[in-house]
Amino acid sequence: MPAAESTLIGYLLYWGDPSSTRQDPDQILKATTLNRRIAGIKAAHSAANAPWPTSSHHGDDLVQATLDCIAVLQKSGRTSARALTIRKLHAVVGGLPLTSHGIRNRALLLTGFFGAFRRSELVNLDLADLTFSDGDGPDLDEGMILQIRFSKTDQKAAGRDVYINFGSNPFVCPVRSMRRWIELRGDEPGPLFTNIWSNGVGNSRRLSPNSVTSVLKAALSAIGDDPSSYSAHSLRSGFATAAAKAGVPARLIKQQTGHRSYEMVDRYVQDGSSLIDNATRYMQ
């Protein structure tokens, strides 16, 4: 202390700007949360008799101005990725070709959706993190387990397991699609989702987080849909919204998504239930 004005503004923009590509949408901190954090930092400055940074000429508090701007941007919701519906997921998967890239992309998108993964979690999976249950399914207690060793909200790297069951429709079953991808990929240790050589064989190079968005957008374009409002987060938010519509308890949605609190889950539950339980249903 004292903290530089530029440091505080950079901190606020990193955690609060919804247009930032450095954060997954569900890791953006609300303006109210950032206000509390800044209040705590300001109190620490006061306790240490350290000056609070303000612009030199007019005494303007650009830190507060940044907070106000973030609140406006968040309220507009202009950068929120559209949730992918189950119906559109089926259409997207159905439009993928029966090629090496299509087999990988089918496993990538279905796993990303039903695992409710963040894009970084999805591409950071290794083959060693994947376990298939005994039997060939599709019993309810069979499927696959994916271990997340580290994520942005798990700074202590405690890890967690994500369980995905067999799907009732074989063509859009995440477990069967994963098995088919592993047959093509091979059993060499390394990244679970890899790039593919021109001869159709997987190599050892890990996909980047941005590639998840690219794969989804390309698949949407292939079925004649406008991909501009979708991103990798559409898989994660799509699962949470679809689960809420299906009446899945919030605790199970939270368990799958790995959210630390029910606050973000509540948003999906509210979105998912808005067309299922609202006043107009009783008036028409």
C-alpha cells in the first residue's frame, strides 16, 4: 500500500468486465461483490493511514467510476452466451460427418454439455482422467467418470469427479461417443481431446480452450444456424438450463457444474422454469 489506481482498475476489469475473454462467464464477479471487495481494500488503506488513489488533477475517483461502468455493462447482459438447448444439441451432433474430426467433435460437444464443463476443464482432461464403468451399458448405474484435477475455482487442486451416464438415444449418447473417439485416438497417454493429423489419426497436441467454441460454431453453421450468439459456455449453461427445466434438484445441478454456491445455479433454475411455471399458464 498504497495501491496504484491502475492496479485497482485492472483488478476490477479482470473480474467484472463481462466482455473480457479472460474469464468464463460464470466466473465474472458481480458488481455488488466487487463493491464489497473495494470497500475492504479501502478500509485497509484507512487503517494503515495510506492514501486512497484518486486522479491527480480533479480528485476524481476512477476506481468508483469503473465500478459504476461495470454495473451498467453487467446489467445490459450484452455479452451473455446463449444456452444450447437439448433439441439444438441433437441437431448439431446429427449434422457432424462420420469422419475422424466428426467423431472427436461429437465426443467433445456431448461430453462438454452433459459434464457441464468449463472449456478449460474440458480441454485439460487427460486420458488418465477418464474411467468407464464395468459393463457395456446402458444400465442407469453405468457410464463414465471424468476427474477434474484443477480448475479456476479450485485453487487448492482438490479435484472432483464428474459422472456421466449412458444416454437413452445411442446416437447422442456421450458415453458411446467417447468410446468411439478413444478407439480412434488410441490408448497413448496424454490429452484426452487432441488435434488430428491429415491422415485422420489423433496426435498428442492438446486442443486449446478456444477450439471448443470454434467446433461448436462450425457445427451450428453446418446446420444453417447463426452461431454468433453461442460460445463454449453455451454447453455448460445449456446443461444447467435444461436440467432446471427437467426438474433436476438444484443440488444435483450444482454437483455437476461444480459451482461453489447456489447463486449461479439459481440463475439457471429461474431461466429454466420461467416458461414452465409462470402466471400466464393459469390464464389461457
